[in-house]
Amino acid sequence: MLAELDRLGTIAAVAETLRLTAPGISMQLASLEREIGVKLTEKQGRRIVLTPAGRLLARHGSGIVDMLTIAEMEVASIRRGSTGTYRVAAFPTAARAILPDAWKTLAVGDPGLQLRLIELEPSDALPALAAGEVELAVAHHYSNMPPLTATGLIVTPIGSEQVDLAVRADDLPSEASERYGLDRFADHDWILPSREWSCFDMVHRATDLAGFEPRGVAEATDYSVQLALVAAGVGVALIPRLGAQDIPENVTMIPLDAPIHRHVVLVARRASAADAGLNRVMSAISASAANTLAPEGLPHGAS
């Protein structure tokens, strides 16, 4: 009100601009002067001008109005989903193969949306999501294990990839085949994932079904390390196709006669379902996954 009075010069003009009555404005000004104990206005002819104290308060008032205007604009942008910072937890191979293209898409099409990537396995990502430490998780589950479910979370499938057996080329069975059963490798040494990750359980479920317990001689979660160990003749390893990006020349990836798929999913809190910005982030990640993975339930190369 003081800022408008300083700009317009008359109570009548202020009343018209603010759609109030002139007496009402006069009463508010008098009440404010009594409250702070300082004269805020004085007459100069037909105009009312602000005293030094009035001009000081007017400047603060203008700043508050400006900040409120900016805040309203930012809230509107958030409502439209065109601004905001979203923390995304992703397992390592997805962080490398899926997130970069999604990040690039958002940077070009939605520059107001910012991502913060945190590399986490699903066993850590889901608790972080439930605790509010991240807004979205890119997680996975294997076809030979129970699917991901959790109270208050929404799980959206975005694709699948096949799991193959990495074997040294000179260690293949003598009988040529397009697919092999794991029982043919029961007497081999095995390179296993770290015990705390779900892929460790995936390997053991697969070998249990094939009728043997894998003889683990090395434990490594990084698939590039597993491939290097296979190339060195240390053993064999089950590796999802996203993890087999740089295959050594002397290593062959063998499809299994009892296929195992790794299903990739987006997981968000149910309370965030209406967040327009989060939905844009999810759409970008889903589109990137579509260029990398097959639709849910069908690995690339399947017919």
C-alpha cells in the first residue's frame, strides 16, 4: 500500500488500483502509524507523500511483493513440471547405459529440471526412496526371483534384458549349440556377484535349478571385472547384457536354454504420482530405456 501511495500520490488513486475504499486505506495507514509510532505520510498540496520512514517501509514492501511474485511464478513452474531438482537412485549399469541419454534429453527439452544421480543397488535404493532421500529409483528384479513390491510405492516396468553366461571361447562345450544348459558348467569355477546384491541370489537360483552348487572362486559386482576374470580363465559368470558392453575378444556370451531376464523398473512414492516434473523425468528415462532395452518381458533378439 505504501509503495502504491509513493507511486500514485493520492489515496483515491491507490484505492482505485487496489480496489479498496479511500476511507479504508486512510484507516489502515493511521493504524500502521500508531503501531510503529512513526509518521509515514504528509500532505504536499493535493498530493500525499511519504516521509523518510514511509519510503523505507515502502521499499521493503516492494521487495516483499517482488519476492511473492517470483515465488508464485516458481510454484506455477513446479505445477507445470518445468522446474525442480530430482534425486534419482540407479543401479550401476542403468546409471551408465540409460541415465545419460535421459539427462541429455531433459537438458535440451526441460532445462529447468535438474537431476542428481546417486548410484545405488535396488536393495539400498528402495529404502532411500521410502525415507525420502531420493525421488525416484531405477531398479531391477530377475525373472527367477520375486518381483519388487512395497507399500506406498509405484513400480513401473520400462524394459528387460537377457542374462547370458560369459565363457572363455576355448572353454566352450565340444557340442555346438545356440543355447546351453547351466548343468554343462557344473564342474567349472564360478565368478559370483557380491553376496549382498540380488544378482548373487539370481545366480544361485539358476544353478540350483540346474542341479548344482556353483564353486565360487572370486566375488565381484562390477561386470567389467567379471569379464576380465573370465578372459583370464578364472571361471564363468552370469552377466546381464547391459553389463556386457566391452566383451574381451576371447570371451563368448552364451544364451541359456532356460532364459533368465533382468527386468528394469522405475519406482516412485505413491504420494508423488501427481508430480508433473517427476513424471517428465520418468518419461525421459523410459524413452532412453526403450532405445536400450526391449519391452517388458521380451529381451532384444527374441522372436
